[in-house]
Amino acid sequence: MEQDVNIKIIDRDGVAHDVLAPTDMAMNLMEVVRSYELAPEGTIGVCGGMAMCASCQCYVISETELPEMQDDEEAMLSEAFYVKDNSRLGCQIQITPEMEGLEVELAPES
């Protein structure tokens, strides 16, 4: 049986939220942020999670091992604002048991 994982998300106001994210619903980090309403509606996941807008860009703070970045995510981040070395698109981070302890900060709205 799958379990929920603990994730810390720092919103765009700098407020830290400890959330439980399900691993059995094929959700990604962007969808978790939306479901907990940690960003105003219409400001995150604008493209619906297709790695085409960078509105779900976040900075990975923890040492959690993430899946390798795919070409479409890399291409989108190369055109995005406020990109850092630890930037990832939340829509491309699937919630799996390996995400336990993940800590991210939402990038500023572009």
C-alpha cells in the first residue's frame, strides 16, 4: 500500500508549509501546491503541467534525489525568469515515496 510523504513548501510570501502529499494519485508537485492552495489560482500551473510555462518553477532546497531533468523541462527553464542552479518545474516532479522530506521554495511569479 502506498503512503503519503511529508514535503515542505515555502510559498511566494516566504511562509513554510508542511504538507502531506499522496503517492498513490499520480500527482506532481505543482498539483500538490494547487490542492493546498499555496499560490493564488491562475498563478501556478498555467499550462496545465505540460512544461510549457514555468509558472510552477521552484527551488529544490533539500538533498532529495529527483528524477533527471528531461529536455522539455530544461528548455523551458532556459527561457524562464529567476532561474537558479536548483530550479525545477514542479509539474515535472512526480510525488513518489522517494520524495519523503522534499523541501522546495516557489520561485517568484514572472
